[in-house]
Amino acid sequence: MPDPRRLAIVGYGKMGRLVEQLAPEYGFAVALKLDEFNNARGEGLTAENFCGIDVAIEFSIPAAVLPNVEGIAACGVNLVVGTTGWGEHLPAVRQAVERHGIGLVWSPNFSAGVNALFHLVAEAARLLAAHPEYGAWAWEIHHSTKKDAPSGTLLKLVNEMKTAGYPRPIDVASNRAGAHPGTHEIGFDSASDTITIRHTARSREGFARGALKAAQWIIGRKGLHEWGRSPGPPPGGPHV
């Protein structure tokens, strides 16, 4: 039996702990854990700490993504970014990936069910694009401690609708309350009927499992990749 791959977890909150719990199922041994106590100012992002690490999974906060990526990339380690709300830093992240010659895969949501949802919503938007009687909305709810609103997942759903050709305004709304792990809903409404497409997460487990699958995939690869809009990478891999 081959030795497990050595995994670093950067951001050891609820998601990081769940990744650690599930990691052995995916052939990983957690060899490094960084959080606000040992990496508050990037002091944990050292070549010594990352020596022998095969891949890192980053679940932190939006403001920490760019410095974490730059530090991990400088150590020559490939990584998965599961944090959301950092889209404005994507060009700088791409530059760091290219400059250090590593591989990085990111997604606003690594859940297999949500990636299927992207497909369903895009197809519905395409079919209804030519029917002006249908208006559209996009709504989501998450736990009260989630940092970004709207979520990266909801913004991607809206973008999928526009890319599919839906030409009319899309009303976007978010709620933050309690401990809800996440619900995303896309709706189309006319005088005749209503179509609703909804995904409700029961726990964070689907996000963690998707990130671990992405970590398996990115080992040995180079460049910046967005996880595909299907359960796992589509044929040919995620979008570059």
C-alpha cells in the first residue's frame, strides 16, 4: 500500500477540521496545520514547514487568500483554495501561480451537488432566454458568521445565467442567520407559472470532500484552474 500524500491545511476552522477528519479516506496524512495562532502574519508559510508537503488546502478568510497563495506558491507547493469572496485578487493569484510554476485549483463551491446545480441553472437560463415573460431571481442563506454576501456560489450562479444568454435583470438577495450551512435558489417567474431550482446543504461535508478530490487532482499539475461545473472535473479537467 503506498504511503499517504502529505497534506497541509491552511485555515484550521470548521472546514479545516472536517478536511482533516476526512483526509485519510482520500489517501492523505495531515502533516501541517496553520491558523490564526501560528500564521497570523504569514509566519507559518516557510520553506521548512512546507518541506515534503504534496499539496495544501486553503480554507481561511477572503483577506488572507492572496498572502497565503503567495507564501505557499513561493514554497513550490500546489494548492486548493476553497475560501470565497476574494475574486478581486484573482489576477494577482494568477501571477503568483505563473511566477512560481505551481498548480492551483479554486472554486466558489466544491460540492458535487452544487456543481450539478451550475449545469441545471445554465440550461434553464438558456431555455428561457427567449421568453421575455419570465423574470428571474437568485437567493441564498448562510450561517451568521459567513464573511461574504452574496456568496461566491450565488455570484457564480448568476454569472452562469448571464453566460447562458439570459438577457434580463436578475434580482439578487442574501440572508445571514443562525448556523445554516447554505441554501441557494434560482427562480423564474411569469404570469403563468414559476420554476424554482434549489440546492440545500445538510452539512459542510460535501464541500470538504470536493476539496479533497480537487487536491488529488492538482498534484503534479501546473497553472490556475477553476473546478469544473460537474461533479468533479469535466472531461479534460477544470477550466483554465
